[in-house]
Amino acid sequence: MLPDTEWSVPFKAINIDTPKQMTIEADADARTGLAKRFDIEAIGELTANLTITNEKKLGRVTVRGTFESLITQICARTGKVFSAPLDGDIEGYFADKTGTVSFVKAKKKRDEEFGDHPNFAEEADDPEPMIDGYIDIGELAAQCFGLALDPYATAPDAPPAKEADESSDVKIENPFAILGQLRDFMNKD
């Protein structure tokens, strides 16, 4: 079965024939757990609108959509708590690992047979596994939400960042001047 996460929404995707439209919404417990996972103050609402497509010819299930949320964070400049909307895209690919070969392994085998092209892809680039035909669309939406968070979020009313002015006491020396001084020191001997 699928791993248990803060916002687990299992969906049996293996048997769908036409694209399926879905809207999922995180409940209060899921939002609290996700806020803790992503180290933000709170998530007031989190909704995902998804289209799930079984691409049987490619041997994968594709999930695309968007999420909308209202989050509460601490401003990186002022340290004050503020709320702001956050939205973003969702995209994920899933495949039945028992019936398919890893994309990376297939590419590596092809490269060995037909040439010596370097293979820089990693197996982490492969689609996520389907487990007994199920995918977790809630966890996919949560991961995309987490990637969209700004780790140095600033409140809309925060003062602009201070730029260093030329009259400051800090003087940045030219690194080449320092090398010149070293060269002069070495030539004295």
C-alpha cells in the first residue's frame, strides 16, 4: 500500500481510459502536518485541481494541474508574521515498476549497444512507482507546494533590502592587487 503522509489521497489510476479531472482539498490536519513539514507558520487553505491521464502507450500515468493556497510565514527581513496567497503548477509521472524497465537502464543498454554516448541521467529521474495500480495525488501536490515555497519570503510591506553604499567603512580590495603584493614580496628574496 502507499506510504502514509500528511496529505495522502490514493487514486487508482491504472484502469482509467479517459483523462480524469479532480479537485482535492487538504483538511485541517493535513494542512497542520504540511506546515510542520515545510517549516512555515500555517496553511490556511490548500486546494489542487488535477487532470490524470493514463498514457498506456508510454506505460505511465501523467498528473498535471495547479494548486492554490493561503499560507502564513515569517518575513525574512522583519521577522514578523504575514499571510499571502501561493499558487503553482503540479506535474508528475508514475509507472508500474513491476511491468516496465527503468528509463535510465533502457537508455544505458541502448547506449552500450549502439555507441559510447555518456549517460548522465540517474534513476531518480524515472517516474514514481505505482503501487498496486494506485498513485498518491495528495503527496504529489504537497511536494509541488513545497517546491514553490520561498525560503526567504518577505512581507509585501517589508522595507526594501539595504544596499551597500560607497561611503561605508567596509572597503573591498581588488584581489589582483593582493596577488601583486604577494608577487612583490616573493621577488624581494
